[in-house]
Amino acid sequence: MEYVIVGLGNPGEEYENTRHNVGRMVVQEIAHRLSASEWRTDKKLHAQIAHAGTEDGKETTLVLPDNYMNRSGGSVAPLVKNRTQNEHLIVVHDDIDLPIGTLRIVFDRGAGGHRGVESIVRALKTRAFVRVRVGVVPTTPTGKMRKPRGEGHVHNFILQQLSKRDTERIQRVVKRAAEAVLVLLQHGRTHATQKYNATVDITTLEE
């Protein structure tokens, strides 16, 4: 059984420490935990590719698209060619509708305005794949999300360099999301959903 795990983001050093690259960070963490092969550039896919296996025999192809976010589908479609492969595709991405510390594992759901996900849906002509939505929005002391409003503000928010404090919080989120994907691989979507969708890592929330 083979899985394809895709971490969405933008290529280039200027985007590395931004909220919009959380998906890439998570998949890099997964590669580390699985002792994956070295990343190699696949010019045909316009992506960085690595391979790994789990203890129970699940083979994984890890993908970091080198296309910009709204062209991510071009790096994924050649690897996913039928319904079974669709259901073994896991796409990890940032989500501005969720607070930091929150994850949502979803299947066959709309893109929610995320351009990377929209690109993959268009390329595959289906949304029947797994997504791990990683919350990136800070909250107030009362728990209200400090979500930016308006396209320009959202664009700046997700692409601005993270502060030292936010970097530490995002790093904790990345580790938790990587753990969630590994649980999904080992125990299945239902178990992972029950374990992670209903819980919040309070250490990442605003103090």
C-alpha cells in the first residue's frame, strides 16, 4: 500500500519561515521521523521528492511542490491516477479558519478558498482525498481568533516572516501535525480524526 503525502507551500528562502509554508514544514518533519531518503529534485513534477516506509509496510512518497501555491496540482496529478490512489493522498496545508494548536483531518471536502488545494482539486478532478488542515491564526486571551480581514491583509498575514514567538508556536504545531499524519498512516483516517479533530494543543494558544 502506497501513500502520497504532499506539503503545500511556496519555494524559495523568502517563504520558508511563513505561515503559508506550514504544510511543507510538516512533511519535512515527517520525512525526518520516517528516516526518509534524501530529497531529490524531480524536474518533471517540479517538486522535491523523498521516499520512506513505515514499520507496518506502508510505502510513502513525500512531495514538496516547487510550483507556486496556485499551481500545486501539476506536481501531484502525475502521482495520483485512480480512485484508490486518490484516497491514499494526504495533503497538508495551513488554514486561516483554525487557531494555532488546532488540526482538522478531513476527506472529500471543499477547498475553503485555499488556492493550493483548489489547484489539486482541479488537476485531479476530484476532492476525494485526505487533507490535514493546520491552524495558523493566533488568538486573544479570551480565545477569539485574530483572523485578518480582506484579501490584502490575508496575503500579508500568511506570507510575512514569523516573529520569534510565533516561530516557536508554529514549530510545536508542526510536530503535532506530523504526529497526526503518522497516526493516520498506522491506524487509519477514522482513528486519527477522532484523536486530533476534537483536541487542542493549549501550549500554542495565546497567553
